[in-house]
Amino acid sequence: MSNTKDTSDSQESQQSSRKPQRSQATQTSQASQKSQSSQEPRRPKPMEVLREARAQLAELTGMTAESVSSFEQTEEGWVLEVEVLELERVPDTMSLMASYQVELDAEGQLTGYRRARRYERGRADSRGGR
């Protein structure tokens, strides 16, 4: 009978020694997945991109970004069209506005901008859209 007890004890010790190896392998796999995901740049959420783009454009131009009229995610990053108050006049409907095309990289950092058009605040777009 002692031989049977020794056999069951050795089986239990073998099973218990296997379990930590499996959990260690699982932990190692999870740790490597975490380190891989931390190495990949986090793609910002659309609202983060909008806020950051407006702030960066305002800092570069010194003009207040009033609204974003167009927003598109591309393979390279993001493209936005931002409406900016260029020259404030009285009455407000005579103020000069500008539409800027703003390009950002995948992380949301501004890589370039250009003024697409200028218009009076109170004027509607022509039929062609510009």
C-alpha cells in the first residue's frame, strides 16, 4: 500500500509542477502582448484629433478656430477643414472668415495647413460650393 501512496503523491507533485509552468507561459504570453501593444503608437480618437487640430492651428496662426466643417481619416492620418475668424468687423455678418485645410499625421500632430478660401460671414456659398 505504501507504494500506491507514493505513486499518488508523485502524480500530484507532477501535476502541481505542470500548472505553474502553464500559468507562467500564459503570463509570459500576456506580458509580450502588452509590450507589443505598448510599442505600437496609440491612434487618437476623433474628438481628440479635432480638439488638438484646432488648438495647434490657433497657436500657429494666432486666429481662433470657430468650427470644423469637414473631417476625414486617411491612410496617412487626418484631413480637416477648419473655419477661422480672420478679421472681425461690425456688424458681425461682415467679418472675414477663412476655411483652412489642415493635415495631421496618424498621431494627430499637425503636418501642414493652407487657406482654401476666404469669405464674409454673412455670405452663403455659391451654387458650386465655393
